[in-house]
Amino acid sequence: MSSIAPSKRVAIIGGGILGVSTAVHLLRGGASVTLLTERGLASEASGRSLSWLNSAGERSTPYHQLRLAGVDRYRTLFAKDPTRDWLQFGGGLMWNAAGQQDVTAARHAYEESVGYDSQLLGPAEIAAVTPGIDATAVPENAIFNPGEGWVSLPDLVDFLMEEFHLLGGQLVLNAGKASVVVDGGRAAGVETAAGDTYEADAVVVACGAATPAVVAPLGVEIPNGSPLSMLVVTKPVEHEVKAVLNTPRAAVRPNPGKTLALDHDWYEEHITEHADGSFDIPDAVIQELADEASKLIAGNPDLKPASWKIGYKPIPGDGEPVFGETGQVPGCFVAFTHSGATLGLIAGELLSDEILTGRKHPMLATFRPGRFS
């Protein structure tokens, strides 16, 4: 008779960075994992995230500490191969609108007070710390955070999925809207839109902005504050930008292949959502975002949008992450957060450990879904 305990079976709903990271960490721990996606991998929020790796600005202490741990895991990955063009640490540069230099200075002072690496710069000082910026776009002052970085989440997902397959994970693509199966009051698996069932000892719901709707039938209430957002990727362009830029009219980061990724929120009112779940936005608005980004870059290159994706940006109603086991249905775990990029690696690590060992990690104590009950 074998003395080896059977591996824990885990089903994960969601093929974005949180689902994939959790899956790989579970596989490393010896679990049997089935990963189900509504459509393709990184087809939702992870495929249209600015994915700025940071803990800048002011937030709760537990959230700040978790984000710092998240950046740390990316630094570990970066150190193994600094040549990857989809994960880089070139810092972050932000400024507010003209006349708000006091607001910028106050943010800098707060960051210094918590030990976050922060430099308050005048326009003429920017070129000495980070290349490729048109300093004339900076009204009075800016903050440079040298420890920040960025990641292309679709590339990271592809990278992690190589290990997923190597370790024997089961991938179910295009499963449609899946639901959690409950048996005897516990999570017992996942059922797909077509009626296929995958039995499991634990289930992780990590499907972005759809997460609250998936767990609602289980009696789990998670307020959903997810807004519409868009990520634009430009055609290749010569530039020297290394930092992630966050400015009043455009957010910009480098992207593999000499392209740039663009984001902001002022265009939300121009997005039309259709009954079939698709979205439209006028081409002129997309080009306007590209033009705003051009103003930030040295030489003001002619930026042409190559592709854009629109959808809901996952944000819990109180702005704080939601991680951990639900109280209503034991064995059902949730991963729902605005900072999916920054927390992607650390969240998968901590959630998988909780699932495999049953021990609750103290860093997730304030982020439990039960706080809304």
C-alpha cells in the first residue's frame, strides 16, 4: 500500500496573470492543476494592462508591503536574464497638471516618509536621470522613482505557460463562462458553459472584472468598481524611453519591438459598449491619445496606433485587493485586484501556498473576501 499522499487537484478559472501564476506555483508544489479560460490566454485584462511595476503614491500599509514584495519577485526574475525585452526596470516618471506642483511635492514627501525611492525633479534635471523625455512637457516638477519597472503580461504568461506544460498542467481553452461546482457545501470543481465538469479539491476564481459575478451565486459578495479602459500599442518607432510615464493626458511605457503601450482614462466617455459585449471607440480618439503621448517623448515622433484593446479594468469596490478563501464556500479561492501586474507573481505564490498547506499567509490578512460579508 502506497504511503504517498495523492496530489491536491485544483481547478482555476481565468487565463490571465493571476490564474497562470497561481497555476504554475501550484504545479511546483506538486498539485494537479486544470486551468480554464473563457477564450484565450491573456485575452482580457492581462492583455490590455499598462503593467507598471510599482508601489508609488499613498495606499494602506499592507497593500504597499504586498506591492513591494510583488516588485521584488519581478526583480528576481529579471536578475536571471536582464536581456528579456518584455521585463525591464527603467524607473517611473510622473507629473501632475500645471499649477499642481504642490500636489506633486506632497506625493514625493509621502513616498520619502515610507522609504520609497523618490526624486523630485525640475524639468531641466530629467535628462540626467532618464532618457528620451521631452522636458518641455513637464510644467513645474516631476517625480522619478528609479526602482520601478514594467512587464508585458502576454509575454510573461507565455513564459510561465512553458513551465505549466512542462510540469503537466491541463489547459482548457475557450471554455466560455465557467461556474464553481459545490458539493456538500465545499467547492468540488468547475463546470464549463458546454456542461463539461472538472472535479477538484479546490477552485480558484481569477477571471478579472468578471470575478464578482462568478462567485455571486455562491453567496459571496464582492463589490465591483471595474471601469472601462483601453490599451493602445503603437507601430514601431525609434525612441529612447526607458521609464514608465504617468502624466495628465497620457500614460506610456516601452513595449517589445520598439513599440510603445499607451493608456489613460479621459477617453472613457467615448467608449461604446454593445449588447454582445464588444466595444467601439472613434479612431480619432485613439489617435488623440497617441498624439498626447508624442508630446512626452523627445523629438515628438509621429506615433501611429497599431492595435488597441478595450474592456473592463478589474478594480474591487474598495480599491483593495481581494485574495483568499471564501467563508461561504470552503475550498473556493478568489484573486481579484487592480494591481494584477505588480502582484501577479507574489499573489500566485501566496495563494498556492495557502491552498497546498491550509496555512493563511499574514500578508493577505486584510485582503480576504470575507471583509465584505
